[in-house]
Amino acid sequence: MRAKTAAFVPFGTGVVVMLGVAGVSLTSVPLDWDEGATLSAATRSLGELFTLAQHKDAVITPYYLVLFVLTRVFGESDVVLRLPSLLAMAVGAGVTAELARRVAGQAAGITAGVVCAIVPSVVLLATTARPYGLAFCFASLSSLLLFIAVRNPGWWRWAAYGLAVALTGVFHLVTLSILAAHVVILVLAFVKDRDRRLFRSVPMVGVALLGLLPLVWLGRGQHQSQLHWVATPTWETLVTLPGDIAASPALGYLLMGLAVAAYAALPARRYVELVLLLVVPVAVILTVSLIAPVWVPRYGVFLFSPLAVLAAATITSEHVRAVAVPRLARIVVLVAALAFLALPAQFDVRETHKAPDTRAMAEAIHEQARPGDVLVYTDYAWTMRPTLTHYLGELEWTEERPQPRDALMKLTAGQNGTLEVLEVNDVEGWLSKAERIWLIGPAGGVYGAPVDPLAPEAQKIWKIKYIAGKYRVEDSFTFSTGRAALLVRKDAVQPA
């Protein structure tokens, strides 16, 4: 009984440590650029959400549906929006710990769970309302179930594995590249064991892939509109990959070094299987990206499951015989060294997502708002719109200080069937009575925004050209990478 209970310790450690490390900063940073899209999609009607899927973000729609349900039940707070990511990443860390326990022992399991929580990018995505936490969880689970089924190929084990593979693809298609590694592992297992029960995996994976075909088809048609900004990978992409996906070069390269050294700590077969889980998905994604670029560092967060297992195997290896240094002390020192290297980036991800601080922006507008104030958004501010509206809605407004209205919005993003609102053409008519405008957009230098929000280069947009002719800049406030410029009508009567 005690042995069975002890077997759950690594899993529990991974879950608890991740909940503690990431959970303390769950809402410390306001919703970022991408989370603005999540907020916009998850809070529209079901019909509007399916309309959006026909034009954009089809591959993320299952994740939006999860949040659609949660926001209807629990509200639209930052905690509700981000909690699925936190819980999924915590479970993923626990699953990673269990995988490490099975291949390298109890100490490796506990260490692997802790290593997951040390990685800054993992913590960042655990506190981000996007599908990467769920993808990490199910990719890790599918690998664990594969290892179990290969060694005991019962039908129900393959069914569970097939379901995990399907859910991996449902929440992030790029993460499904892990399946390529699984195929290689299965082939090698059959070559060695000649166990025909391994073929039971084929129908289960086939069913999983058939269920994903609609997402693949829609995603293929939307690739250009969604990932047009992604660059084709180069050799530099491969060289910087460990640091990029870890959000800490020093930590990323050290983990890679520990992973390589695991060759001396693990049986050859298990080492090869774990390396395949790490290397094959990268090879697949980068190869595909040479034709249709899909590689973004955050997409590779699922690679930290096998990487953490390999690193933990090295750290806890019985083969290391450090003179006069007990094994436990060595483990503590090495894990502490990893945590120390990650510390600057850990602080960074808790302070900013490198996105506009629309929470602080809302508070500043609230403090200075006057009756009749309106909001106008510049280009590249489409995801600032839902987050600023979200934070403005959390504040208390009165008749003396009413909430500024979105002056130019004709149709909401949901009504427009996209992630952007439809604005009126009659800018002059809709702003004719506005004496003060809060002009919202990226800060100077972000996405090419000029330092002066009404500069000639900004006036290429008709609404800004009109505003520049009628208004002057009274004040300008920068909130991380966002800006709220207070504009006052030039012919307005100045207070005595």
C-alpha cells in the first residue's frame, strides 16, 4: 500500500509545484495581444463563434468552446480565462513526472516535475489564456500512454492513447507533430519485440486523425491569413531553438546538455525513445516550415516534457559518483542552479507579456474621464479593443464620470464575423459632438506607430487625418507597448 502511494508522489509533486510557481502570478500581468483574441472569441454567442471559425482561428475553436462554457458559468474574469491553462500545465507537469518515474525512478520523477515549473516559457504559457497548456498536457499524456501501451499492448490502453492523440491535435495541430515520433518508436518496438499487438495502435490513431480532418482542412485554408507573419526557418533558428523555447538561453542550453548526458544514465532503448520525442517533432515542424512556415517558439513548449525527463535522469543518475557529495545534495544543487539561471526570465514573465497594459490604461482613463469622452482606435489595436473594454467594464462608473463609448464601432467583432469590429465610414458625423477623444493604439515605435499619434505618416488613415485637422494632443500616456493619447478639439473652450 505504501509503495502504491509513493508512486503518486512524483505526479503530485509536478502538479503542486506548477500550481504554486505559476499560480501566484496568474493575474499579475493583464491580458496580452493574443489573449485579446481569446476574450473576443470566447465571449460572443455560439453562432458568432462558429461564424468566426469559417474565416479565422478555426484550429483554435475547440479551445474557444471550452472557454465559452466556462465564461458562461463563472464569468469573464482573468482568473476564469487563464485557469484552464494553469490546470492543464500543472497536470502536464505531473504526467511528465510520472513518465520520468517510469523510465528513471522516483527521484527522477520528482525532479522532472520541478524542472517543468522552473522553465520560464512553461510558466508564461501556464498563465496565458491560449491553448498551449492544454496541448502540453495531452501531448505529454499521449507519450506516457504510448510508453505504457508499448510494454503492455492491451486494447483499452491503445484506446486511451488514441484519445490523448486526438485531444493533442484538437487543442493545437502543430503539437500533433509528436505523433511522428510515436510512429518511429512503434516501428522500433516492433522490430525489436515482434509483438503484433502493437498494430492495435493503427486503428486507434486512424480514428483520432479522421476526427481531426475538419480542423486540418479549415486550418489549411486559413494558414496564410493566420501565419503570414511567420518567417521561414534558417540554420540560426535551429541553433537558437533551445533558448527560444525556454525563454532563457542559458537554461535552454544547459537542459539540452543534461539531456545529451542522459545517455549514460538510461538504458539505450529508453534513451533513444525520449530523444525521438524531442528531435523528431522539431525535424517535422522545421521541414514543413520550409514550405509553409508554422514554427513559432511558443508552439514548441510541449518539447519540455521529454527534455525534463532526460535532464532529470541525468541529475538523479546513480552512475554519477561525485566525490564526497551525497546524491540528494547533488540533486538539490543542480536543480537550484537551473532555477538560478531561470530567475531573470521568471521575473520577466511575471511583469510583462510584452503587450499593452490595458488594465493600467483603463484605470488612467477612469481617473481622467469626463462626460462626453469617446474612444477611437488606431490600426493594430484590434486586440486592445476587447481587453480595454474588459478592464473598463470592471471599474465603477457614475453619471458624473460615465464610461467613454467606442465612438466609431458600427458592428461588434462578433457581428462582423471576424476578430475586428466594423467601423463607420462617417467619421466626421460620429465625432461631431466629441470634444475629447481617447486615441488608443500601439505605443510609439510599436508596429511602426509614430511617436506623435497625429503625425503626417499616421494621417494616411482617413479617420486619423480627420482627427488631426480637428483635434490636438492634450496628453499622451504609455502603458508598456500601448498608448492612450488624450485629444482635445481645437475650437473647444478652455476652462478658466
